[in-house]
Amino acid sequence: MILMITELFQYRDLLFMLTLRDLKIRYKQAVMGFLWAIFMPLIAVAAGILIKKAMAVVADKPVESMAIISMAVKVLPWTFFVSSIRFAVQSLVGNSSLVTKIYFPRAVLPLSSILACFFDLLIAMVVLGMVLTILQTGISIHILWLPVFLLLLFNFTFGFGLLLAAANLFYRDIKYIVEIILMFGIFFTPVFYDASTFGKWEYLMLLNPVGSILEGINAVVVYHQSPDPYWVGYAFISSTLMLGIGLYIFYTKESVFAENI
């Protein structure tokens, strides 16, 4: 795995150019420009608020402002994960002319797609940070955990993206299956709600690696608490395994990409 990552680093200039290309294509002739980076999270938050309002009416309880802030914080990394997977799964097929003509580590293609989405995440996080400052939600030393959780999420997303990109090259209906999973995945991930809502069944929601990472981010950003070390360890193991599996399968099949694309 180290050799594979080293090879990617050697092609960092190509990676930068492809990432820049993806960003230019995404925002070319877009009226809103980089505001699109926060538009989708805003739509997701609005949908979550409607769901919470509906549940509050049924339960005859008010919607707490902290619950809305928590949801907004978790929507950003969730949106990054969803958009990254959507772009990564099509990265090889969508760049067939490059895959069949010149040599370079093909993992650069899904990685550039994910990096472009990560750039969007950073923009959205800056905006959210300003909003939280205005709301005076405060900050604590536990915020230092945030880069760790973002790295874990990036590693998991990259590994998963590699796996799906390779699978979609051989089986083109994979992209449709992925779309269905991503569409309904938000209901099986603690984004609109906290995992603790499920009481003793909380661990079922946290077994989703993305869910455990989101809950860790929520703990350190919103509640100013130290994350649960058990679930931090689980998230680390899950993201590392996914990255390793994704890299292994991708590079194992890379030699036959050109003849099957």
C-alpha cells in the first residue's frame, strides 16, 4: 500500500492538474460559482429541518436549536462523502481516452474527483464556521480532533471510491446501484439525528463507519466533548481497511482496465 501511495505522490503534478480541471468543469459558466459548495448542504439541512418539524408536531415537542446546529455540522461531511462517491464511480469510464492512451497510476482519476469535492467541503466549512461564530456556539480544545476525523473520512471515501470505480468499469450498472444506496443512505446514517436517539440500539448506527466519524465530528464541534475512544478506534480501523482493500483491488485489476473500458 505504501508503494502505491508513493507512486501517486510521484504523479502529484498530474493529480493537481486533473483536480483543477474537475473544479473548472464543475463551476464553468455557473452563475452561483463556488456558492454551489454550500447550496447542496443547505438543501439537505432544510430537508432535515422539515423532517424534524414533522416529527416534533407528532411528538408535540419543540425542535431544539442545538439539534439543528448538530445536523448542519454533520451534513457537510456527509455531502462530501456522497458527492465524492458519485464522481469517483464514473471517473474511469468518464476518462476512457486517458486510460487507454498513456500510462499513469489510474488511481489519480478517482482521487482527483475526491479532492475536488474536498475543496468544496473546505469552502462550506469556512462558511459554517462563520455562522457558528455569529451564533456564539463556542469552541474547545477538542476541536483539534476535527482534522483527524476528516482524514479518516477522506481515507474511507478514497478506498470506497477506488473499489466502486474499478467495479463500475467492469459492470456498468454499478453506478445505478450506488445512486440508490446513496439516495437512501442518509436515513441509515446519523445525519438528521444523533445515534443516541436509538438508545441501546445506538451501536447499530455507529457500525456504519461514516456514521461513527460523523458522530465524532459532532461531539468535538457541537458538544465540545472528547470523542468515544472505542468508536474512534473503530473508525480508524474501518477507514484503514477500506483504503487498503480499495488500493489492493484497484491496482490488481489496473492492468486490464484499458481492454475492458
